[in-house]
Amino acid sequence: MPSEITELLGKLRDGDAEAKSRLASLVYDELHRIADAYIRREAANPSFQPTMLVHDAFLQLVNQADRNWENRSHFFAVAAQAMRRILVDYARSRKAAKRGGAQPKVEIDENFMGDAQDYERVLVIDEALSRLARRDERLARVVELRFFAGMTEEETGGVLGISSRQVKRDWAIAKAWLRGDLSGKQTDDAGPVATR
């Protein structure tokens, strides 16, 4: 199936209209799993259903002009980014509608993001990942792929072109940096996060 998905991605990129529906049927379950994990972790709004997130993300992906997905893993990595953006946009609109309230305290536990149940958490985590990306883009991508897309170390390494051992090190560094950032212990946004 992974090779069939990669083949369909190539056909879709080349303009094959039939490839879109065939691709949708092959990737739906995996996209739904990613969306369900996103919503369970972030709980942006319990009424925001995984099916809605999958539908919106899939439409964004297949309708974008630049569809240069290299393979199945790359496609799901881009899908995870799209889902993150959709949830962040939704959380921003909810926060704007609410106007006010203190920023929630967000701690990273052994499961990384914990069990928060409010949409403001999505914004806090997104802002922390954006700060991390300014300092070290690869670490932020590792977090996005491992946590948000639920990819294994091997899959993450394949997308990023690094070893699974390096992914494991980057994951540990990123979690430690995010813990410090979310607790307010980071002192500046300049320079690399850590020497690898």
C-alpha cells in the first residue's frame, strides 16, 4: 500500500483527476487516526470532529498548487502540518470571540502534551513550536512528525533524511527545550538549541 500511495501522489501531481478519489480511499483511515489523536490531545473543541479535520486537511492538500510530495511519509507529514494549522486557526477564532482570559499554564508530562481540555492550549503549544522553529527548524519538525503525525522514529528519520537514532536525540532535546519554554525558563530566542 505505501508504494501505491506514492504512485498515486505522483499521478495526482501530474493532474490525474481519478488519482484524487483513489488516494482519498487509501489515506482516509490514517488521516483519521492522525486527526483523532490531534483532537484527543488538544481538545480544541469537543464538537470539532476528526472527520471534519480530515476533510478540511485533505481538501487543502489535494487542491494546493504545489503538490511535490516525495512519498507516503512526506504526504502524511504535510497532512499533519495542515491539521495543526486548521486547529490553530480555529483556536485563534475561538479566542478572538472570547476576548480575554489568562494564558493557561501548560506543562509537558511523560506523554509530552498531557490531557488539557481547552482550545487555548493549542495556541500556547503552537507558539512554543514556532519559537523552537526559529531556533532549530529540524527539532520543531521532529516534534511535528513524532507528536502530531504520530510517526515512528524510523518514519520521521525517513522524512527528514536523518537516522532514527538522531531522531531520538532530537526528540529528547526538543521536549526538554519545550518544557523550559512553556515553564518560562528560556531566556532568549537566539542561537541554536543544543549541540548535536
